[in-house]
Amino acid sequence: MKVGVLGAGTMGAGIAQVAAQSGHEVVLVDLNEGVLEKAKFGLAGVLSRMIEKGKLSKEKATHIQNAIHYATSMTAFEDCGLVIEAIIENLEVKNKVFEQLETIVSSECILASNTSSLSIASIGSALKKSDRIIGIHFFNPAPLMPLVEIIPAVQTSAATLEKSKLLIAEWKKTGVVCKDTPGFIVNRVARPFYGEALRIYEEGIADFATIDWAMTAIGGFKMGPFTLMDYIGNDVNYAVTESVFASFYFDPRFKPSFTQKRHKEAGFYGRKTGRGYYDYSEGTAAIKPNEDQKIGEYIFKRILVMLINEAVDAVFMNVASPQDVDLAMTNGVNYPKGLLKWGDELGLEEVLLQLEDLFAEFGEDRYRPNPLLRKMARENRKFFN
Ligand SMILES: NC(=O)c1ccc[n+]([C@@H]2O[C@H](COP(=O)([O-])OP(=O)(O)OC[C@H]3O[C@@H](n4cnc5c(N)ncnc54)[C@H](O)[C@@H]3O)[C@@H](O)[C@H]2O)c1
């Protein structure tokens, strides 16, 4: 089957590589010829590094390169069985493009979007035959990150979902199916990793370096929240937080932080601007954390129980199965352990007690324990045996 990818930016170029590596003929389309050139050049670089490391043969690399065809018009998608859209995150633009796309491809062609924040239902509304719309959400960098969220919209047919699941498995990715709800799994469940860290900082409990130390040295996370936000970019991370908050009808659990907003407003985006929560200019010494075990434990536990509560909510609201929620967080954002498994290990009753303490202390809805957590703790149940 020929696979089409629309948009040759960060995500589109990576998705095209994944499809070509799995043996498909790929058509990569972008309006901008310069972007296509960059994608082609970038792929050549990636493949030669893989050859150097002995991960790929020269023949296979040539095969992958020859399998991708570059074009500036969507008419090149004519005989594709699947087209994945990865253009600008704007509903109006995506709707226009999907409407046009439908006039080019056959009625059998599956039409997927890689959107991070728009609903798949709203993107599919532009189609006449809307049962072929689906969300296929890769993580950056697509060739390296194993997770793919597969999101059927209310319009999506069972056949479209099944074919998409099969394909993602053939591409040797970890596919998790989730409901068409804001942030899907990862961008929803991960919110407290940033939000609660920022809140702890705002309360004056610890500085950025100490919170990062607590989450890495005690929690076992690969990166602390502030290092990670600086890596993602505070502009991007703040925009996702605002969008999730608004999409959840302003549920206080997802309330954005002034600290992050001010950093964004100041242009302190993180690594890409040389300054975020940390200063990345040359010669700047790293800030030493306060390695006080008691404070560290408090920080880690407080963020962890908030994350577990959010993971439980995703199960409670049938966004995804417990297995898929845990797979998403370990494969999509490299968490050291699935959050539900972590909850089982800590004891769900203990998690509940800690949340109840926070709720009693602050009196804020943000800390309300999830009803499923209460029920499972009461019944002494676990998510996994
Ligand atoms: N960057 C990430 O980490 C990430 C992760 C997951 C999902 N996403 C989603 O993937 C999509 C693309 O994001 P990105 O970061 O790759 O963006 P990007 O800006 O790097 O690339 C977008 C590309 O689309 C092209 N484009 C815009 N309009 C077009 C049109 N009408 N026809 C053809 N090409 C067009 C642009 O020229 C650009 O090259 C967005 O929906 C985003 O939300 C991004």
C-alpha cells in the first residue's frame, strides 16, 4: 500500500521515514519546496548515521531513500491507501485541506491526522465520507519514539480503526487506542508533572533545581519537570496546558501557571532561546539543588499522587484501558514505571490518603481524589495482578 504524508516538517518527515522503513512506497507532500529539500537532506543524514553505527545496511538505506517521493501538490496522493496529515495545528486550515484531499484519493483511502490538540471529530467534519477519519498521533521524534495513540472519532468505522491498528503494529510501534478527548492519553495524564511542579515552586517550597533533583534522583524520572519544559519549550508546553484547560471547560485540575506564563511572555522558552527556567548560555554554572531528603520525598510524592490520580481518571472516563494508559506513559514520555502500576505498588489506599490530605489542606478542587480511586481503595483492589 502506498502511504501519503502531508506536511514535511518535524513530524511529517519522521512519519514518512517510519512508513518507508516498514516497506511502503511513500509520497511526502509540502507546499514549501525548501521544507521538502530539508526533509530529504535530513533523512540522508539520519540514514548515513545509522549505517555508520551498523544499524542499517547500505542497500536498505538506498531502498528507503528511493521509496520516498517528494511533491508539492496533493494530487500525488491519488493512489494512496492511507494519508497522514501533519500540517500546521489550525482547524480551519486542516478542514480545508481534508475537503480537498477527499476529491483526490479513492473512497477506500483512510485519512488520518497527527493533531496533538484538535478533536478528530472536528477534523473529520470536513469529509463527505467521514467514517474514514482517524487520529494517528506520533511522538517526537517519530522514528525513535515507540508510542502511537490511535484515536477513533465518533464518525470512525470499526474497519478504519482495525486497519489502522494493524498497520501501526506492522510498523513495530506500540499502538494504544484512546477516546477522542482533549490531550488524548499522554498530554492529559502528564499535566501534573508540569503543573504540580510549578505549583510547588510558587508556594516557595523549593526552587527549580531542587524539584528537578527530587523527580530524577528520588523519583527515577529521566528528566525533571523544569528541564523537560525547557527542552519542550515553554511556549509550546504552555499552549498545550492552556488548550487542555479550556477544552476541559476550565476544570481547576488543569489550571495553567503564572510562572510558566511569565517565562513564556519574557521569551524564556528554554533551550531554543538560550534561557528558560535555567540559563543555557556558555560558562553558566549549573544551579545546585537543596538535596534535603525530606523535602525531596515530599515533592516527589505530591507530584506522583497527582499523576496517578490523573491516570486513574483516564480509566474512569474510559479514555483508555489501564494497560494502554501505562503503556502510553512509559513509551510516549519515558516514565520509569506505568502510573497505575506505581499506584498498585504504593497501595491505592495510600495514594488516596495523600490526595485527601492535600484536598483538606488546600480546599481546592484541583486535589479531589478520583471516584474510581476511592472505590478501588475501599474494595482493596489493584489495577494489575
Ligand atoms: N512537533 C511535535 O512535537 C508534535 C508531536 C505530535 C504531533 N504534532 C502535530 O503534528 C502536526 C505538525 O506539527 P510539526 O511540529 O511537524 O509542524 P511543522 O511546522 O514542523 O511542519 C508543518 C509543515 O506543514 C507544511 N504545511 C502547512 N500547510 C500546508 C498545506 N496546506 N499543505 C501542505 N503542507 C503544509 C508547512 O510547510 C510545514 O513544513 C501538528 O498538527 C502538531 O500538532 C506535533
